[in-house]
Amino acid sequence: MVPAVHFPVDACFAMITSVHNSRIKELRKLAQRKERQAAGQLLLEGVRLIGDAWQSGQRPLLTLYEPSLIEANPGRGCLA
């Protein structure tokens, strides 16, 4: 079994205000193929890709979004 990146439950719904945030650093690593393979994870960006993954039975470990952008996006129902 491949280890997953886990974040504390109390961190749910916490606002990220810095690119130096440890979560962001871990997620940026997934831009590299070897890191994705080692973690057994991938990083999806955009409502369409996340929706496609959801429809294929995959569930996100973590979802990050910008509230002001989601309000105007017709795919915002995916976050409910």
C-alpha cells in the first residue's frame, strides 16, 4: 500500500494564505512524475477534471478552492 499525504482534521476549511504553507509544498511535489508515482497520487486542477474523476469513482483526499471563483462557476455543485 502506498502512503498518502494526510492533513489534520482540524485543518479542514482552513484558509491558506501563503505559498510557503506545508500543504502547498507537498502538493507542488506532485507536479513531478516521480513524486506522483511514489505517493500513488495525482493533482487535478479544474472543475471538469475533478468531475470526470468523481464520475469514474475516484474521490479526492483534499480539495482546495478559491471561494470567489467557485461562486461564479457552474460546476460549483461538485463541492457540495
